Amino acid sequence: MFSKSFCVSVIILALGLRVNAHAGITPALGVSGKFARNDVQRPSAAKPCGSTALTDIDTSTPVTAAADGTMSLNITNFNGGTDGSRAIKSLQIDSTGTGKSFKAAPASAITKNGDANPASAGTQQLTIKMPAGTTCGGGKTKDLCLMSLTTDGGFGNCVVVKQGGAVAGKSGTAATGMAASAAVASNTATADGSSSEMKGNKNGAAKTDRRAVGSRAARAYLEAILAETE
């Protein structure tokens, strides 16, 4: 028959293993320096960022999302098994950065997930893509979002996301196109000049005239490109 002290020891051991069943995502809200076991939170409906102060949004290291909303994060588990799962089961985003307007993101937002049942502790990369149309407006810079991530084991934390740069607009594209067109036009004029120079061995006047024609063609080509971009 098991002694009372033995049963208590088993219960304490089980609780100890459960407490150590941690996994967290970096860069984490409110964490400076190396991410540690006690930095892991238990996100909930009432507190999506756990006990972390939401005012830390302006002092925490953000992850910068690409123009298409894609970003890479690291998840670290401190023990193996399902309780130390590195798989994200739920993802919420608060575009206001206040911690009061979290909205669930679709499962498709997690484009690369972690191991659900890792054999041991370790770190793995996650890839997240914010839903189309998400505009971050939080923090002093008005370009920060809060993202809450929860693993299969119920652990996790919040991450600060910095909105990436917008895709180049029409003006940027037009400027690039004009530069390329100018180069093409310049090459065309040079080619005309070279051709006329070859023929100019027999007729010097013709050589000068052909070069002039090439220059006028280049100018006309550039004027047409500029007119299209206005």
C-alpha cells in the first residue's frame, strides 16, 4: 500500500512538470534580453497577453512585417511533449495596439507552424502572415500592432508587430519606367549615331544629319513616356 508521503511526492512531481511545461514566442512583449522560462505567459480571453503590461508596446522590440504582411518569429519550448508544444493553435491581432481590440486571425495566417509534440526543448521558426487589409495604428509611432499567440499546450505571449513599408505606388513605378526608357532611348540614339558614322565615311554631311535625327527620336520617345505618366 502506498504511503501518504509517497502520494504527496507524486502529486508534487506532476505539478512541477506541469509548471515547467512552457513555450514562448520571441521577440516577446515586455521582454528585454534573453527570453527565459518565466517570461512565458498563459494567454486567455480576458488577458490575451497574460500578465504582461500592455504599455510595454513602445519599449519592446518589434518584429517588422514585410509589405505583404509576412513575418518570421521564433518559438522556444523548455521541455518536450505536448505541454511543451511549439505549434500555435490560436492567433489574435489587435491593430489598435491597446490590447482591447483583439480579433481572431484565420488558421491560414500561420503559414509555417512548429512541432506539436517535440521530443525535447529547442527553438523553431514560425512564419505568420497578417490578414489582408490589416493596418497597424498603435503605439507612439502609430504603426504597431499587438499579436497574441497561444500554443497547443496553452502557453504563449504577445508580440509587437511593426507595419512594413507599402508596395511602391504608381509614381515610383513611373519613375523607374522613365529611367529605363531614358536608357533605352539613349542607346537607340547612340546606335543611330554609330550607324550613321559608319556610313559617314562616304558622306560627311549625311553623318551629321543622321546623328541629329537620332537625338530628335530620343527626345520624342522620352516626351511620349512622360506624357503617359502624367
